[in-house]
Amino acid sequence: MKDRNIIDQIGEDVVLLDEDGKENTFEHILTFMYEGKKYVALSPIADEESAMDDDEAEVVLFQITSENGEDTYVSIDNEVLLDEVFAEFLDLMDEINEEEEKNGENE
């Protein structure tokens, strides 16, 4: 498993402000390294009004930058980089799931 790339797995909820100052709550899925930079994968927590109709989970990826000791989430505007980061996220999630399945069989 590529543990060296995984910084943190599912954790607390994260509240981010959009352009209009409205709070949006996300579930933290994974923080990981890709090509020397730190990224975070979040899943929006839908309220009853905006609950998704489909069964697929939505994932939002941000690059994490540090300014004055505080982390800032920056959108990934380069589509090629976004595709690469998303592929890395999927690979890491597959590895995590395989590891959990293997550990579950050993119990």
C-alpha cells in the first residue's frame, strides 16, 4: 500500500465558504500527496433540499497550500492535473478498500 502518499483518512466535517459567503459542509475523505504537493478529497454533505437523486458519491478535490501556518484549499483549475489527481485518489481509495477487505478476512 502507498501509505507514504496518504496523510489522513476520513475525518471531521469541513465547512467552506463559497463566493457568496454561504457555508457549505463537506465530509473529509482523504488527504494525500501527489507529485510533492498536498491534496484533499471532500464529499459534499447534502441537506434535504439539495440531496442528490443519483446514488453516485460526489468528490471535490482541492490543493492544500500553507500561508502563515494556515492551510488554504485552492481549486485545481488545470483539467489535466485534476484528472491526474483524481486518478491518484481513486488508486489510493482502491488500495485502502483492498487493505480493509484483507484485514476483515483475517479477523
